[in-house]
Amino acid sequence: MSYFGNISVAAKTTWKGMLLSIRYFFQARKRRKKEWIGEDNYFNKANGTFTVQYPHEQIPIPDHGRYQLHNEIDDCIVCDKCAKICPVDCIDIEPVRSPEVFGQTSDGTPLRIHAAKFDIDMSKCCFCGLCTVVCPTECLTMTKEFDFTTTDILDHNFSFSKMTETEIAEKKQEFEEYQEAKLKAKPELPAIKKEVDVMKKPTSKPVFKPRIPKKK
Amino acid sequence: MISFVFYLAFLLIFVVFAVYAERKTAAFIQNRLGPMEVGPKGILQTIADLLKMLQKEDIRADAVDLIPFLVAPFIVFAAVFTGYSVLPINEVVGGSGISAGVFFLLAVVSLDVLGILMAGWASNNKYSLYGAMRSVAQIVSYEVPLGISVLCVVIISGTLDLSQMSANQSHGLLSWHIVNHPVLIIPFIIFFIASLAESNRTPFDLPESESELIGGYSTEYSGFRWGMFMLAEYGMMLLLSILGAVMFFGGWSSPIDDFGTGPIWGSIWLLSKALILIFVQMWVRWTLPRLRVDQLMSLSWKYLTPLSIVMLFICALWKLWIIS
């Protein structure tokens, strides 16, 4: 390139760049609106400042966001399905059986088991959503709440049970008395297996043989 | 004396708000918001930063050459601040009455390269030394077009005294040098580019390029001594902007002939002209990328210097045939 060609290219490109940046400078009077990603013009916002000052404001999240888990404990029948399906075992349930039906959930399912403990450890949770799928009464849901930062990791263990220590002890006592009364009423019958026996694993393991496709 | 007190106070306040303005300008050009947390719209951010900086430990590494290391920031700042002594504020306070005002200013301001070299050399750190060497090479090269473009103005106005130069332009917008003598437009552009290089501003910030030299000559400094370098850099920006305003845009004179005269208006006009030039410096900083060393040298020696010599010749002809 010639000497004067260099000068003219330099002047032109500098001028163009300067105009571009001053245009952005004056566009900064405008700000991006708080629109969520589903809106049509979400990606057409080249003009104006783009920053979202997060703790003070945030982009709206749809109501069906898949973030923090919530359990509506009054509707929970403590079926333990969520704890069983959880791939990372973050749900911890302690059931206490009740001698009779003590209530109904909002969809009419009878309540037979008290939830002495219903803990979800959100620091273990992998947000797969399987627990919400298996929940028969749809009491376990994922909410749009995502900012549950804590300074102590133990605070990530959310407890949903409403029962107090004395209530739990009372209900346990009640059930034990009921069992004893039942035994006394029918002494000729063989004793009901204790809970421990029921929970025991079968001695012989079922054998699975993987099928190996034969080579041809 | 009044000039000294005025400029020292103004410089200190200016630096606090210029850093804020710089960050906001950068943010707006880049679609961001910049500092927003401290004070309304983040206006106290620099004060918070300043308090933090002053509390920092004054670190002196084992291998540094202690005396030059400690003295260097003060030499840099003193050299820059001495330049303010000849600047006029308004028609009453004309600065120091040195008849060779501009010449003195340019001579004294180039001394700050000595402080930068001291800082880089005494730091005993290869990045600092690179930065210092680049700074010396750059300032020595750009002194030439800067000096010649100033000489163009001196030829036209016929004086080296800055307050006399401002007085010559005090009859409204049409008497300003750049309007009255359009031949000075190209010397002004050369002066502006060279002043960017003199004050180590982007696109000529090779001496302290953060991304490759981690701060250049100021790498080993911390706390107040580092703050002195920062103060000197912004002081240099302001000094050369005021010089540009005095030489090309009429100094303390008002753009309308009889409106806004008097000492207070005079200082307002002068400083607002200088602040507009500083905004342009910031605007350039956030637009243009940094030059390579060879591009820097070729811009100075192959383009600006020959062009400024040609302009010097043209200005001399303008003075001979048009003015007289």
C-alpha cells in the first residue's frame, strides 16, 4: 500500500471506529427491559445497556422453572417413592405409621402415615425432576426459586416435616400400643412379624444373567 | 501561588472523578453500566477505591534498588505538576510569568520519563524494565511531532507566553486559533495524537500495557506510591488537554464575544474546554486497540514528524502572506 494510501485508510478506519463507539455511548441512555427468554424480541436487543443488576433485579423466570424442590407436606402420603427413585439419595424420610386414617389430602387420598422427617438436601440434588414425576399426590414440585445460597452447607438441607419431637414420640407410642392391643385381642394367631423382620432382605438373591449376544 | 493552589486542588478532585468518568465511559461504550453500588449511580466508587489503596502496604521487594525505587513516583508527579506552573487560569491569574512558557512546559514535562525509567530500572523486574524502556522510546519519539505542532501555534500567535496567547484569542469564537487560522487543524490533530502518546494513554499505552506487561514500570509498586503514578498519568492528561485548549481553542476566552467574561467565567471556560478534550481521550481509549512497538515508531517517525514539518512550513507561509 502506498504512503498516502496508508494515511487515508488509517483516517477512514479510525473515524469509522470512533463513530461506532460514540453511537454506543449515546445509546446507553436506554436500558434493556426485564423480559424473559420466551418473549419474541429477546434476541433483538443490541441497543442500550445490557447489564442486569442481579441481586436488585432479575430477568423473570417462568413459573414452571425447575429449581428448588418444594413439598406440600399436608398433601404428602409419605409413600417414599420419591426417596426410592432419587438417583443421588438426597431425600430422607422417616415414616411413623398411624393406627387409623387420620385425614385426607386435597385430592382425596387417605393419610395413613405421619412424616416424622422429610428432608431434602438441595446440595446433593441433581435437579433431574424424577421425584416430582413419581409423586402420586403431586405434592412434591420444583419451583422457580433458584437463589438459595447459604453460608453453611448444612443449611441446604431443607426440612419439610411440621411435627415436633413430642408429637413424634406420641404417635410412635400410640402405634405401639395399638399393635400390643391387637396382639392381646388375638392371642391364638401367630405373632405379627416385627418390622425388623419385614425389612430384612431375602436370603437368596435373585440371579440375573446378562444376555450376551452370540457372535455369528 | 494562586495558580498552584487552584491547580493542585482541581487536579486531586479531577482525578477522583476522572477515574469514575473513565469507567462509566468505558461501560457505556461497551453496553454495560459500570460502577453502580457505592453511592448514587456509583459516584463514590473511586473514593472507596482510594481509601482502600491508601491503606495498602508499601511493599518493597528485596531485590529493588531502594532509593531510586522510593523516589521515582515523586519525580514523575513533580515533573508533571511543574508543567502546571505556566498555565493561565483566567485573564487575572496568568500562571508563572515565564516568557518562554510553552518551551518551559514541554522541557519540564519530558523529565517525567526520567522518573519512569528510574522506577522501571530500580524495580529490578524484566516487565518493569520493558515498560520503562518502551516509555522512554515512545516519549522521546513523540516529543518531536508534539514540539513541532506546538511550534506551528507559536509561529502563528507570535508568542511563547501562554497567557499572552490566550489574550490574543479573547474576541469570541472567530478569534480562536483553530477557527481564525484553519491551517492549524492538522497541527491540532498531530498535537492530540502526540499528547495521547506523551501521557501513555491507549492506543499508546505500551509502557504499562496490562495485558502483556502487567502494569509495566508500576508492576512492583503498591499503595500510595502506585497512586502517585496514577495521579501523574491523569495529571499529564489534564495538563496536555489544558495546553491544547489554550493553544487551539482560546484558553479562558468565551466563545461569544462579550458574554461570560471575568475571572470565574474564564476558569469555567478553560476547564470545560479541557474536560471535553479529556472526554475525547477517553473515547479514543475505548475505541482503538493498542499499537505494536514498530507501528508506534513508524507512526511517529514516518507519518507524524514529516507531516508536522510540512505543516510548520505551511504555517510559516500563512504567517508571512495571510496574517501580515
